[in-house]
Amino acid sequence: MLNRVRKGLHRMTSALNSESDNSVMGLTGGKKGSVDGTGVIKLDPWLEPFKDALRSRYSHAQQWIKTIDETEGGLEKFSKGTEIFGFVVHDNGDITYREWAPNALRAYLIGDFNEWNRDATPMTRSEYGRWEVALPAKDGQLAIPHGSKVKISLVIPTSHERLERVPAWITRVTQNLNFSPVYDGVFWYPPQNEKYVFKHPRPPKPKSARIYEAHVGISSPELRITTYKEFTKNVLPRIKHLGYNVIQLMAIMEHAYYASFGYQINSFFAASSRFGTPEDLKELIDTAHGMGITVLLDMVHSHASKNTEDGLNQFDGTDHLYFHEGSKGVHEQWDSRLFNYGHHEVLRFLLSNLRFWMEEYQFDGFRFDGVTSMLYTHHGIGSGFSGGYHEYFGPNVDEDGVLYLMLANEMLHNLYPNCITIAEDVSGMPALCVALSLGGIGFDYRLAMAIPDLYIKWLKEKEDADWDMGALTHTLVNRRYGEKTVAYAESHDQALVGDKSLLMWLCDKELYTNMSILSVFTPVIERGLSLHKMIRLITHGLGGEGYLNFEGNEFGHPEWLDFPRDGNDNSYWYARRQFNLPDDDMLRYKFLNEFDGKMQWTEEKYGWLHSEQAHVSLENEQDKVIVFERAGLLWIFNFHPTQSFTDYRVGIQAAGTYQVILDTDDPAFGGFGRNVKGTRFFTTPFQWNSRKNFIQVYIPVRTAIVLALESTL
């Protein structure tokens, strides 16, 4: 009875959220009425004591939008900052360059075009500390040649010192490490015949998000940086073969330090030149769209690089242009700068940055990195987050950061209705993925960050026999009703140096000696392959409304990830993905790769990720068996390290004849094939584990099976 009530509540809360406008100026549940930011309380009654804070937050968001409407002509116009700032090329070939630098006394544009004469091209100061200069076309040619280097030279007060900076809105920067690690700004405006022309429309918004998280630079077995073109040619077909329908690209925004994994951004509008040209990246995204794959950008608006010469830091000689002043503007752990989200021009910069990536490169949405840091004044440092609701309101919350995320979702979802936004937050902030009209923050998904932590902790600290089935299912289903979650067994975080991939934890040194099909199938390898498949399957089926895999982990990539740096003699040995491993028919990695593909394509057919949350009917601690139903499928897991079970009785709600559609023990996936393919399972109309019927199955040690009604095959 309790489960039926919970399911009913889940359906109602999900419907209310999905039917409400993702706008603070919109409607709740598709109906007109009082909209004050407290609609979320219908989804989560525990928020009732904080209704005044919800109203205040909502009112402030509305006020920001009204201010932008009055002063800028609306969010749509406000987010087109690239039509005002940076280099704007007009139809007649004239170039206008504008920059925001209120502290500067004088400003000059310098570069190859004027032989770096620091006084040849002065800029004029206008209102709000803006500087601008117009460069008329000469004989039909641009005054600044495509591909030439440029900088802005600023004279600051007191010392009258010259500061030379890479333009803040520049769309191309390059680095020549033979001369300097400092990036050069490049004027990028290729001739018409060299501009990439998009051929494919954006794919429809996927009902189920099966996300392949990838880093272009590591996408080859070779000891070097991979290019956009190589990723397009070699990796996109792999992703399509596996059945993923969303790619999440990391480290695209230009970052000075390769080993930062793309999280120390210095040029926010520039695609990383390490991997190729902007046109190459456009081709990658367009090709993915042609395959029906949605492409998300890993968006870093939580902080910025401390670089001055080629970053935003101290751009006009002050420490508080784009960032907070003093220690408030510094992230102690990341050694980076923190944006002042409450400043009008900073909002223009960040919202325009989102718009730029959506328009110029045709991205389909964003995974927002470091959202916890944006939500709280303590940035998550030293905070364990007990789950008490008092932690989500009050002085520890950075209301400006919350409001920026609300405005970002407002702008994105209204201009691009099929846009996807994902929040990386460890705090469990309520209403993060609730529609804005209800008082939520407006994201589509949040990451289930506790799940991979559980697996790593257990593999490090527990014997298999001590795995707690109740704790496992609780961690997998413990998410806020009505808020969609992306589940994953491991991401790039778990692969970084200092840790190891799941398969490395499971098999360790035997990965080097016993992954050949000609070698002994040792108990360690048997356990490793079995648990690798089971962990991923139960996470996929039970853990959320979306699923994420980090590049290479689908086939159990060995070892860890470590970018070239001084501490490893600048080696690329661990900064690569060894796709040669699953391609080798003599290696067992192929089994994991094909199982992952089977899992994705089975979800494509049955759609469990966009189905109601699962009904768990059994968590047997003695047998180490978990049984649940989702999307009309019956999922059975035997995590027991030594015991198989014959004629094991499990409950099932829908009567009928069932067959196995996914079996971790299938020989095609490196198993023993102990369940005969095509076996038919007939239900018996007798209540079992609170389900109307039961069937009896054989579940070998460390295996899982998924069954479906014959009528659906």
C-alpha cells in the first residue's frame, strides 16, 4: 500500500514539474494563478519553513529580468553581447572592437595589423567604462587579416603602467610552447569558402539521456594530443555503435594548463586550439548531429584561471572587474578566481557566453561544472552537507550565484526549448531541477555523485560478502522525487591520478597478465568482469533518469588518467584512451565493450530511464539478491560471491510469459552461458514479495538477468 502511495506521489510531482513553465515569468502546472516561488512546496513539503526565502529568491529573479527588460530590451538581446563586445565584423567589412575596462586611463588595440605599434590605434572611452575603436575596411579587405595576432594595451592609473591583455571576448587563442606558455589572441574571421557550414539540424531532445563523457585530447591510444578531426572520424562511430545518444565534451573552452582537465579557463569564448580550429569543432558537432547524437558542453562558470596576461584576472589592473574583490574572489582549493554574479556586466558576459556556444557551435546544452561552489559562499569547502534543509538557505547560500543559474536556465530554456542543462552539485540542494515557475532553479538533470563514491569505497574497504544490498539500493534510489538524476558508476573524477578505474580496482595487476582469451580465466578476472557488468547494469536500471559513462570505462579501461606535467616528466602515457584494447579480438575487453553496447540499445528499446522509478521487491542480505521492476522489465541480481540459486522465486506484478533480454553471463559478454537462451518463464498467480505473481529462475553466482514479456520482444 505504501509503495502505491509513493508511486502516486511520484507521478503527481513529476507531472507538476514537467507541466510547469521553466520561467520565473511563467505558469505552474500549465495554469494561471499565484506564482510566487512557493509552488515547489507541493513537491517537497519539507520546504514549508523556508517559504519566505523562496519568495524572496523568486522575487529577486523577477526583478533582475525586469531590470534587464528595461535597460537592455530583454534577456534575448542582453545575451547577444558578442554583437557589441569583442571584434564585430560588419557587412561592409568594417570592424568594431569594444572592451569593458573601467579602470583604464587609456586603451589601444595592437597587433600584427599595426606592427604592434602601441600608440597607432587608440580606443575611445564611452559610458560604463567601455572602450571602442572602429577599423574601416581597406579596398574591400578587412583591416585586421584573418589569423593575425591582437592584444589590447591598457594604461592604468597611478603608475601609468602598460598592461597588455588578450581580449576578453576573443574567439581564438593559440599557444606556442617553444616560445612561451602565454596564449596569443587571434582575430578569427575565415573567408566564406573556409567557414564551416552546418548541414544537419539539432536532434530532437532525447527522452532518455545516455551520456558519453569525452575529452577530445585523450581520444587515441597514441602518446599525443588527439584532434577534433580525429575524434570525428574515429570516436564518433564508436559512440554511435555503443548506443549513446548524448556526448558531453570536456575541456573545450580554452584553458592554459592542459593538466587542469579543462577547468582553469582563460578564454571563455575560444575553443581549445590544442585540438584544431573552430571549424574543425563545428564539423565534429555537426557530424554527431547527423548521427542523431545530442552534444553538450562542459561549461565552467564556477571559476576562472588566475592568469593575467592571457586571462580575465586583473584585466584592467583591478582584481574586481569580473570577480569579487579580495579574498572573496579567490577559491582557496582551486587557486582560481570567483565571478561576481551580482554585477550587470558580469551577467552579460556569462549569459552571452552560453548563447555564443549554442549559436556559433550549435551545442545542445551544458553540464555546469562546480555548481556547489556557485551555490554557497563557503563553496562547499569543509561542508559535509548532512541533508538538513537549514543548510540550503541563509547566509551560507550565495544568492547571487543561485540567481545567475536561474537566469541562465531562464534564458536557455526559453530561447532553446530542447536545451539540456545538467548540474554538478554534491550538496543535494532542493529544487535544483524543478521548473523556475515553481520556485526551482531550472536544471533538467543533476548528477548522482554519491553512487560512484559508494562503489569505490566498497571496493577499497569491503569484502564482497559484506556488501549491503539495502545500502546499495538506497544509494541508487535516494533522489528527490520529481527531479531527474543522471546516474553513473564512474566518471572522469574516479579515473584521475591518485585513484583507479573500477576494473583496475577489481582486477589490479592481473589486467596485465590475464586479459587475453588465451590466458587462464582466473577467479580475479572472472570476478572483475562479472562485477564490472553488474555494477553498470544496476546503476543504469535503478540509479536515475539518465546514465553517464566516461570515455573508455565502458570496456574497463585500465589504470588511471594523468595529464602530462612536471610530476610525470610530461608523459602522455596515461593521457590517452586505449581503444585498441576492445578492438583486439584476443582480449577480454571486447566483452565489456559489447555488453555496454547491448545495455544502451536495450534501454533505447524499452526506455527505462524515462519510465517511473523502479519498484524494489527484494533486498535479500543473506542471498545477496536484489530484484526490482522498471519499464515493465524484471531485473534480478545475484551479488553473492560463492553461491548460485536454482528455482529462485521472485515476485512480478504483470502476469505473462517472460524471456531473458539481457544476461551478464552471456558468452558474448565473457560469461559462461549458464542460462539457456530462449528459455520461457511462466508466471504463477500467487502473491510473492508483495507482487501479484511469481516466477522461478536460475541465477548463477555474480550474475544479473533482465526479463521482458514475450509480447515486447
